[in-house]
Amino acid sequence: MKARILRGGAILTATFLLAACGQKEIGYQADVQPIIKQYCMECHVEGGKGHEKSGLLMTSHESLMKGTQFGPIIKPGDSLTSVMIMLVEGRADASIKMPHGKESLPKEKIDLLKKWVEQGAKNN
Ligand code: HEC
């Protein structure tokens, strides 16, 4: 029984990887900005809590790529080491999981952000 469950998981993973390979291009305007508006903008606008504490504005592609007072939060092509992705996935300290103090993003939204970063985090 256990083996069957594991095999099911492997098939699901393989299907997901196959689907991910033939992916269409993710757009900053069409896909990324709506997620940021819904889940991040509240605090990462001029004078918002997140902006005040970290210096991070998420109101434009330019401000997003500039990052915090400590530097960029996105490394184009590399979602694994991009701080923004680490935080929405909860891979860093719980105190800075994003959105701050709220429920995590749905997995499909996280996947969109990841793919956009993997594809170069373009202003497209
Ligand atoms: C409810 C307010 C709030 C929301 C919503 C929010 N943030 Fe934040 N964010 C903060 C605060 C406050 C900080 C500063 C955290 C600290 O340093 O203790 C911060 C800091 C950050 C940092 C910098 C972390 C660091 O210290 O390097 C990143 C990156 C970040 N947020 C990304 C996001 C993303 C992406 C979203 C949307 C998915 C988001 N935030 C939504 C409040 C928020």
C-alpha cells in the first residue's frame, strides 16, 4: 500500500515536470503584478509597514527589482536563491514569512512567481 502511494507521487511529480517544461511565458503585467497587488502591495507601498521596515516597494517592476535597503530580492533565472521566493515559500525564518503575519499564497501563485523568476524576471 505504501509503495503504491509513493509511486503515485512519483507519477504526479513527473507529470508536473513535463507540464512545466512546455510552459508559456509568464508575464509581469498579466501574471505577476496581480498577485503582488492582491497579496503584497498593502504593505509594500510608499509608507506601508513593509516599506518602512525593509525599504521594499513593490509598486513597479523597477522598484521590485531594486529590492530592499540591503539589496535585490530577485535573482533572475534562480528562484532557489531569490529572497522573495524564499519568503513566500516560508524557507526563511518564520518571522519574515510573506505575506507578513498572513496566510501563505496558494501554491499555484507561488509557482507562477517562481516560473517568472526562472524565465528571467522580465518586465514583460
Ligand atoms: C501585512 C504586511 C505585509 C504584507 C501583506 C507583505 N509584507 Fe513583506 N514585509 C512586511 C514587513 C513588516 C517587512 C519587514 C520584516 C522585518 O524585517 O522584520 C517585510 C519585508 C519583506 C521583504 C524583505 C525581507 C528581508 O528582511 O530581507 C521581502 C522580500 C518581502 N517583504 C516580500 C513580500 C512579498 C513578496 C509579499 C507578498 C507575497 C509581502 N512581502 C507582503 C510586511 C508585509
